[in-house]
Amino acid sequence: MPEIINVFLPGIFLLVEGIRDIKKKQISMISVSSFAGIGLVLRMVFDLNSWYQSIAGAGIGLFLLLVAKMTKEKIGYGDGWVILVTGIYLGFRYNLFLLTKIK
């Protein structure tokens, strides 16, 4: 059951923030913080993936935030925050897969 939650919650997050992005061209930092916090708590309680995997997955988002800063938002900050949150849940490999498959 925890594995299903670990996939379901980032899916809900992507759906909610995708709709918000289409409508308002922005994401909610409250949503980002909430889902990130829930992901960290779930990771601690259920030990779904190693800390290394969560940190490495979130690191992809941190890298995108750095690229957004360096390119004056050619890639938006929202993209970095979203990938950071999904990385907490999915870990490095699956978050990289998610990033490369989204068009």
C-alpha cells in the first residue's frame, strides 16, 4: 500500500500543478511545500526508498532551478520545483525518467 501512495501522491501533485500552470502560468509554493513535506514524512515512516535516492531525485530539481537562474528562466523555476518534489517520492532514476518523458 505505501508504494501505491508513493506513486499516487506525485501524480496528484502533477495534475493539480499542471492545471494551475495552464490556467495561471504559475505554481503554488504552498502546494510545493505541502507535497514535499508529506513526501519526506512518508519516506521516513515507510522507508520507501533510501535517503540517497530521495536526495538525488530532488537534486535533479535543484539542478533545474540553477539552470533557470543561469538562463534567466528559459526553463522556469516552476519546472525545477515540480521536479524537486517528484524526486523526493520517486528517487533519481524514476524522476529522471519522468523528466525525459514529459513533453
